[in-house]
Amino acid sequence: MSTYQAGEAFPRPCPECGGTRIVTRVGEADLRRQVVSPPSACCYLFAVVSIDCGQTTLFADDLKALRQQLEKHPRDFQEAAQRLQQQQEERGL
């Protein structure tokens, strides 16, 4: 789980502008609905946001649990990555 609390300052400056960044809780990214089928493949996210330029970086709150799901269901994650890439290409991203 994250060692950061919502609203606290992040210890490193923004890589874009050098400004102050804060931590905020984003919520649950339900990978079951979005991209993969394992029933427990979900994780909470937190964001680190520059209060000067708005640059935002998302982090998985429990990376260990997400990696465990990847190890249990590697094909599901690979297929999901391929679907996302295809969707991005279709949108011209």
C-alpha cells in the first residue's frame, strides 16, 4: 500500500516545471471491466499532481498485488495490452 496520504506534498519536484507536487487518491481502477478478466484484478490508484503546471502521474497503490495478478494471469494481461494498443491506434493516438 502507498506510504503517501492524500493532500501531502510529494518529496520530489515536478519533472516538467520543477514545481511542488501533491498526492491525491484517484480511486479504484477496475481492470476486470476495463481490460482483463481475472476476478480480483483491480487496484487503487494515487496521483501525484503538480500544483504549478498540472502534470499528473498515476501510480498503483498496491503494486505487489497487481504483479501477483500478472503472474497468475499473464495471457489475460497480454491480450488486454494488445486490445488497448489497437484501440489507441484506431483513435489515432
